[in-house]
Amino acid sequence: MAQLFGKEWTKKDLSRRMGRLSQVGGVREFVFTDCAANGMRAAEVKTGSGLNFTILLDRAMDIGAADFAGYPLNWESGVGYVHPAYFRHGGTQWLRTFGGGLLTTCGLSNVGAPNVDEGKEYSLHGVITALPAENVRIEQCWKGEDLEMSVSGTMRETSVFGPDLCMDRLIWTRLGEKKIFIEDCITNNGEKDTPLMFLYHINIGWPIVDEGTLFILPSKKMTPRDAESESDKENFDTFQSPQKDFKEKVFSHEMIADSAGYVPIAVVNPNLRNMCFGIYIKYTRQEMPRFTQWKMLGEGTYVLGLEPGNCSVLGRAEERKRGTLQIIQPGESKTFHLEIGIINTPEELNQISDLINNL
């Protein structure tokens, strides 16, 4: 049953009290009409629990703005949300249309630093995020006493004489739910073995990220990316107010999974909403054995990036050199799952803290 306004409701109870379900929740498709986002398709999801988020249909169905009871969850860059027509390949051009948002997908041919692999240039974080969805389907249907809301679509990363990778994405939740579920199935429709690099770039901003924010993760080994990160490695999980001229820190973590294979991570500001407000993520270590932390506490660019993936952020050439570059065969499919949820009570914080600390 739907948990709304502190009480459980049956389908019949709700139908007696409203003419349309949109009074409390649902999915609404729309098109941006201003600035660089003009003409971009999107879908707004309201769960009725206080959790609202926007799916950018023309940007690989990534998740843009998200909030809970008016409190923003994500960081948004000064670039804002940008129509894929403005996306440019090469080097670090990816940053020119990186709007932030709760979730940005990286891959599928490269993740991380620009590089040259086997004579071909690959730009920062690949191109999947700039590909519009086709076969978009929005569904709202009752399954017993639960109303499930879902948005699905397909993105194809392909070129003449090049790889042909297809990503089918499903994002779903329930009425009254404080969680978002994402399932991505990537299939090689080409005729050759193809490298596959995939990473979820989850961008958490203020007010969750602030002085005193708690970063709770089951890391058994942490490796700084470079000398700048090495200099701050003792403080990888501590946060201060925005700093002028702050230089980004990047850390790679080897995670511990629970008995079911899931890795839980929480980011919580203990000084918000009844002394507790934040976000957690869960993913499977088997699907995504690598985890990268992006700590960027600069003025304006004030964000913590949580980045589970099947690769590092050092680039395709480095993955090949290390022997860790994953390959997807013709006709083969690989599936990735991610759960994002809200923590807004001390009891929920204690529950996930105990889970992580006991791994």
C-alpha cells in the first residue's frame, strides 16, 4: 500500500478521495523552452512521499534536478541543463554541457580521462550522456495495492564501421516511495568484441554536502588518484565550507559488499531536518567492482561525486594496459542496477550506519 502523509492507503481509499492521481503523484512529460535546454524532452516524477525528480529523456534518460520535501539532493553546475545538440566531442569538451544533476551516465566507449587507445582518440567520459532516448514509454499501473511508476527508453551508441552498443534504461519507483530504482541493460548489436566502460556519476550537493557532513562507506582500501589527492587522503571523508581555489580530489575505493553482494553508501547532513537528512545508494559489486569518489569543495563547484562503475576513471588506454578493460561480445548483454534512496530520520541513519559498519 502507498505510504502517504503518515498513513497507508489502499487503491480504493485513494480513488474515493481524488479525481486524478496526479493530485498526489505521477509522471508528467514536458519540453524545456528556455536557454540551452530549449527543445529538450524530459519527464517529471512525483512519488507523493516528498521525493521528486526529473528524467532528461534527451540526455540518455539521466536524472537532473531532484529534491525531497523541497530540499535539493543534487548539485547543479553553472552550465545548467543543455540540449544534446550542443554536445561536442574531443578532449574535455564534455564539461561544456555537464549540468550536474543527480545522475549522469559515463561511457560506453570511454570513462574518465581523455586518451588515445589503439590509435583512436577518446574524450572525457564518453558520449552516452548526449544520446536521446527512443521508444520512450511511461507507465503508471497498479500491482495489487502498489502503484508503480516507470519510464523506459533506448539509447544507441553506434557509428558506421564502428561499435553498435544499445542501452535499454528503466527507471521506476512507487507511489509513496522514497527510493529510485534504475536498471540498465547494454547489448552489443555489432559483429565484433567491443570494450565496454560504464559508470554512474552521482552528484550530491548542498545542503546535504556541508560542514560536518557524514560520508559512510564500506571501504577496505583507498587509493588517491594523484599527488593532489594524496595530500588530502587523511581527510577523504570530511567536509568543510566552500573553499576558494580548491582543487578536486579523486579517490578510488575497494568496497566490501554485504551477504547479498550489495554495496551500501550513505551521505548525510546531521544538522538538517530533525537532525538528519541525506541520501544513500546501493549497487552490486559483481556488476560494478570499481568505485571512485570525486571530492570538489570549491566555491560554486561544491559537490561530492559517488561513482560506481565497471572501470576506473583513468581512461580506456590505461584500463587496457592494466588488463582490466571489460569486453562485451556480439549478442551479449550486461545489466547494471542502482538504487538511490532518502535518509530523513535518525532511525534510518542508525540502520544504514550499523549495516555499513558491520560489513
